[in-house]
Amino acid sequence: MLEHRIYWLVCLSSLGSSGCSRAPSIEILGTFLPSWMFCVVAAIVATGLLRWQLARRDLEKRIPALAVFYPSVVVALTCLLWLILFA
């Protein structure tokens, strides 16, 4: 009975780690960095440009919760960029 439990434990643990077979990374100066880091940086820059455009056109006043809006835009752009570029 103990052998069956160990067998199933090994099977279940291998299922959990099967998704880690390939991690997209980018080499910069000999260092491999995860691709999501670049997506976050690009999303922050894009959100900064969006904020600049909204403030320039006086549309930022119409957004009710800026503290929720801008982080949400960063997360959405990060996920979108990662899916487009690396998925």
C-alpha cells in the first residue's frame, strides 16, 4: 500500500513540474533575464506615454480612480505584450 502512495506522489509531482520545461529568457551581456521583465518595462513606458497623452488632452480628470487605473493598465499591457511576443 505504501508503494502505491509513493508511486502516485511521484506522478503528481511530475505533473506539477511539467509546465516548467521552457522558460523564455533573453540574454543581455551574458546574463539571461526572464522575458516578463522586459514586458513590464515596456508596459511602464507605454503607460507613461498614455498618461502624458491623457494629461495633455485634459482627459485624466474624467478617470475616477487613477490609483487603480494606471496599475491595471500596466498589468494588462504586460500580459498582452508577453502573450504577443513570447507565447
